[in-house]
Amino acid sequence: LSVEKNLPVLRSKKTSKNAMHHANDSPKPSALTLKENKLKSARKRLDLTPSKREIFTSTFLESREKILSTNPTTLDQARISLQVLTTSGSLPCRNAEYDNIRTYVLRKILDESGGCMYISGVPGTGKTATVHAVVKSLQQDSQQKVIPSFDFVEVNGLRLTEPRQSYVRIWQALTGNKVIMELALKNLEKKFLGRPMRTTLLLLDELDYLCNKRQDVIYNLLEWTTKQHSRLVILTIANTMDLPERTLKGKITSRMGLTRLVFQPYTYHQLQEIVMNRLGNNDKFHPDAIQLVARKVAAVSGDARRALDICRRAIENLDNDSDKPITVFDIEKVISNIFTGVRVQAIKNCSAMCKLILRAIKDEVRRTGVEETTLDALLNQLDTICSLEDIFLPSPGEVTTLCNVLADSGLIVAEKARTDLKRKLSLNVSPDDIHYALNC
């Protein structure tokens, strides 16, 4: 931000006195004029003062990106390529699943019919990434007029405050108009019960969080796919393979159909290939170190994100100007710190209900993208988890008491001034610590 032009001009004492003398001769300004001047001054100060977000994004991020892009070291390149959110050009080890999903969706688009595919698998097995790759490929074919054009809409259940918000998100994505839930539902019914001109491909990610007690949202969406001319194709993604039988009602399960695809946890060889694919020609890791990461993660969860995270942490433990490659010793040190760290052990030693609360806060933080949540939001998240897993739901009073226990142990930060539903809560440990301790 350029502030030099708007800064007040500093005058000498002599000039200031003369100005004051002449000011006394001038007529006294009215109260309204004084108020307007104060407002202008306030606006000017606001314009001159960049927000923290502006300072951070425009100064720090731009300068860091500039440094990394102009003169990236081997260490920088490896660190960037191992970020979980970084997308590589290819999707290793999921070719069969990719072909299966693409063939299913393509057939529905060409046949101008509707349908649903249920995709399941433990976290970190590439479900969402594979679907995104399929959609990108089909969109490219559509742009080149190889296949008919279609609309793509993505709804993540974890990012909704309640399942019925999905109607609003879908209608807004299709039309650009945001309306209330009731009107969105009415409009979508009219669209999919009529004769739409093109196929709508709907991705329902984190399906678990759309399954409320009434289950009306899931029922309506799946019901529309069965209509003859709806041209609605739904890809549902969940972490549990038996969610339809365990949680959903029979009439919903029947509408979901028999088209299912399970993403198995990554094996040792697959994890090794994924890490090597991310690194490319980067020789910062010794082959034995990559092997160790792959074996350790495959034995615990098969989660590719954990393998990338361990490798990234190993890099961060090195000096920026270090030329030595990451060895088995470096990986063992990271793994030891993760699984035997004080915070992870403290979480492991918690009661079952305290662990449930930590998990719920983690999920709520992930859903909103905001580090701070409230007791009210926590109770809603607990209700969802307990309903899905058939666990006894603790009362608000019990949850408040358990939050106090977690705050006293230093695992969360709880607002002391209030104990009502708007009481603010936040994690005092990283989400990764909770993941490694609870494997969730």
C-alpha cells in the first residue's frame, strides 16, 4: 500500500501558530461540519491502515512465493511437492478406480439417464482426488465437443451447518442465485422432475455428515436420480463401507443402488510410489528413508497424507542450507516424535468421552475453517458423530464438565467467563496430534 501521498504534512511551530491566528479570525464551523470532518478523518485513517489479512497475504505470501519461484532450492522444491494440498500431474495407484468411475459417469451422460455410485474407503486413500481427476477429464472432453456438456456441483457435508443447506448450495451452483432452503428445494424438484436439457453431476463428499435423523435430504436427492428424465448423476463419498446398511433407512439404501466402489488402504508399495511420484527427480530423500515411511504408514492406516506429512516434517527439521539427503535416521526421529510426543500421549490417556469431544472439535474446525468454535456447535457435531456410530450422546452439562477437564489438562482452550452455549472453545493441540493419537 502506498501511504506517502495521504500522510499529513508536518509544519513548523511558526507556521502552525500563524495558521491558528488566522483560524481564529475565520467563522466558527457548525457542529454538522465538525462531525463530517471527523468522519472523513476516520475514513482516511482506515484507508491508510491495512488489515492484518492484507499485510499477511500481500506482503508475506507474495515475498515468499517470489523467493521460492525465483531461486528455489532442492529443499524448497521437495517441501512444496510434499504438501498434501499440492496436486501433481498424475494420480498414481488408482488407475482401476479412476477408470471405473469415469466409465460409469460417461455412460450416464451419453445415455441421458440418472444414477448413483457409492464410493467408500478410509481417509487418505484418494477418493476425492480420483473423482476430481475424472471430472476434470470429462470437462475437457466436453469443451472439445467429444461428449455432451454437463453441469458439475460439489457439496461437502462437513462444511454445512445442517444437511438442508445442500439444497441452497446446489441451486446456487447451477444458477448463481442464492435462495432460502424451502425455495431451493422447490426449484430443484421442478428441475429434476421435469426434462432438464443437460446432465447434472453431483458430488456429495463426506456423506456421513448429511445423514441426519430424518434423512429427508439424502432421500430426496437419491429419489430424483431414479426419475426417468432427471439426468441427475450422484457420486457419494464416505469413509465407512457399510454406511447405507448401518445408518440409512431401507428405502434410501434401495435408491442408492448396487453400484459401489471401495478404495482399499494404500499398500507399502503404493505409498512408496506416491512419495516418489511427488518428489520426481528430487534426490533429497534416500531410497531407504522413503521405504521406511511407506512401511510404517501402511502398517498403521495406509493413509497417503500421513506419509507425505512425515516426509515434510523430516525436511522441516533440516537447516535450509543443508545439502545432505534425508536418511532413515531422520525419518525414525520424526516418527518417534509423532507417536511418543507428550501431546499425543496425553490424548491417548484421555477418557473415551474426552476423546470424542476432541474429535468433534477437530471436525468442526475442519468444517468451518475457523480455529475457534462454540459449545453449541460442538454439541451439534457430537450429535452427528454419535448418531452415525450409535454412541450414547452426553448431555450439555456433561459436555461442559468434560470441556473443563480438557481445558485443565491443556488440550483445549475454553472461555472462562461464560458457561452457556456460546462459550468459545479451541484446540490447544494440532489436528494431526489428534489424528495420530486416535487414528481418526
